[in-house]
Amino acid sequence: MRVALVHEWLITHGGSEEITAELQALFPDADQFALVAAPVPSLRARLAARPIRTSFLQWIPGVARWHRPLLPLMPRAIESLDLGGYDLVVSVSHAVAKSVRTGPGQVHLCLCCSPMRYAWDLREQYLREAGLDGGLRGWVVRGLLDRIQAWDRATADRPTAYLAISAFIADRIQRAYGRESTVLYPPVDTAFFTPAPSDAAGAGPEARDDRAPYWVTASRFVPYKRIPLLVEAFAGMPERRLVVIGDGPERAKVEAAARGAAHITLLGQVSRERLREELRGARGFVFAAEEDFGIAPVEALACGVPVVAYGRGGALETVVGLPAEDAAGLPPTEPTGVFFDRQEVGSIRAAVARCEAAVLAGAITATACRRQAERFSVAAFRSGVRSAVDRVAQRLVLP
């Protein structure tokens, strides 16, 4: 079986790129396609150094850095990729990859990270944060997004079937495309992200109480991740240290929020080994984004670390909040974190304090956190992909 893997752009190493890397491991002989490719070393290593076939956008000078403004050209670029001769096409899509052209007899399985956010649910937020929510430029951009949205909807039937990375995204796919999807959670490397050896040996929650009281957050510094907000919240809690891992366009805002707060440490980008080390030693992980799934909080859980998260989006499917009692009034399951309901400084501070109190009382344990993370293992992801491929392949051979 000839397999093609399709991604929008292979430049950074984030959640969707990690999904593509796992697909490459599952289908080692698959050919890789992308609109633009300039993989960072960590991603290149995960893709096994296979050649990546790109679109005409690759020839634009500086495209790896300035690809996002080329959105008007992306529909034509994705449709220009030649996928003839492949039996199975698997697209990992958060923008246009789901609209790649396939022919009769080909199976196209779209693993959808989200319908294009800036054309659908988060349009107004993106325009506001880019300063394009008014004026002539804003009017022009709105017209462009209207056309992109219409094209996105018109090509929604190209995939044979959709996989959604969370129930949150499955609902978005239904509203945007009118298509059903099967939830398949992204892979988290729970074999790498593990508790510290003392925890793994059964030290229990008491060991965590003795750790230095620092918290961790790790993310790209982009607006919806709300990293400046987290830094501002911890800047007013000098009794608690915060370690911030990552980089991105909002670095200046993050640095400004941390100015004068000696208990906040900005580490920038770090290796996976260093990230694991910081997570293992943390009192907790804090996350303020309304995320489609959110791999970073699950990596923290895998290290036995509780999570304080904004109570919307994919976090509701990965973190068991405190108190953890279902609607039927059944006995509570083991909580693994605390949710806050407003993206505000006070709400974050209250949730952090509540989480620490729950850990000290033994209500949240490293064992429960680890057990929850194992639901999202690489093995579970690969099994789900194989099952999905079998299902969609049967549709083409059944009378």
C-alpha cells in the first residue's frame, strides 16, 4: 500500500508536527508532502530524514519565516500537490491540508487538529489581536477570510473520513463542515515523560510536598496561549516561583510581565530532556489557553504533576478537575488538577492555591496524574489510526 502524509507546513515542532512524526513512524515508507518545509533539527530527526515534497510556495524567498501572510495562495498551493498513485492519503490539518485533491479509489483520512481557526471560531480574536478589527485593512482582510471560509466549506467532502483530536474539535468540525468525525486523541510520549525515579519507586505525594514550590508553564508565546497573563498572575505571588519554557512572537510581552519579578524564570526553548527535568521537579503545571487538545498538560500529568488549567476546550477531556463527580452523582474519580473559569489574574491565583491545598491533603496524587496521562499514549494513538484506516478502506471495497 502506497501512503502519502500531508501537512500544511513543517517548520516548527509543535503538536500537529508531532502527530505527523508519529504517522511517519507508523508508516515508515510513506512519502511526505507539505506546502512549505524547513524542519527544525528535532523535527527532522523525528521524520527520519525522509525527503519532503513541497508546493510552489517553497520557492518564495524567506517563506519559512513569512508563510502565514501567504494564506490567499494556500488553497491553490494545496490543490497543486500531485498525490496520484497513492492508495492512502493521511492529512494532518489545521488550515488547508484537508482540502488536498485525491481521485477515485483513493482513501483520504483527515486527522483534523481544527478547522481553520482564523476563518471560523476564532476569527474575531485573531483580527482584534492583529489590530485588524476595523478600518480599510480590516475590511479587506474580512473579505479575504470570507472567501477562504467559503472554499474551506466547499472542499469539506474531499476527505473520506475525519478524525478529530478531541470531542471539542469534533463539535467544531460538525458545525463548520457538517461532517461526523471519530475522536482520536493525539499521541503523548508517556514512555519518555515519566515521574522522577523517586516517584516511580512509590514515594507518593509526601515527596512532592518537600519539593521547592515552583510551577511550570511551557508553550509557544502566541496570543491565545495567554502566557503574559500567567506571568502577571505569578508576579503577584512572590511566595511561588514560576518557570516559563518557550518562545515566540509575544516574547516582549512575556518579558515585560516578568520585569522586576525575581521569582519568575524565563528559560526560552529547551530540550525535551530539560523540559522533563523541570516538570518532574514542579509543584504543578499551569495552562491558560482554550486549547483544541493540549499536549503539554498531558506531558505534565505523565510526570506525575497536577495541572491548573482554563476550564474550556480540550483540557476538559485530559484533566480530571477537583471536585471530580459526574452528573449522575456517582462517587468521584481521582482528580488530577483544578480548573479556573475566567482568564483573569485572580481566577488563576485562586486555582493555584486550591491545587496546592489539594495536593497537601492527598486529594490529588502523582499516581492519579500518571494513570490519567496513560490514556493518551503513543500505543493508543497508533491503534486508533490502524482501526480508522481499516474502517475507511472497507467503505471503498464494500458494494
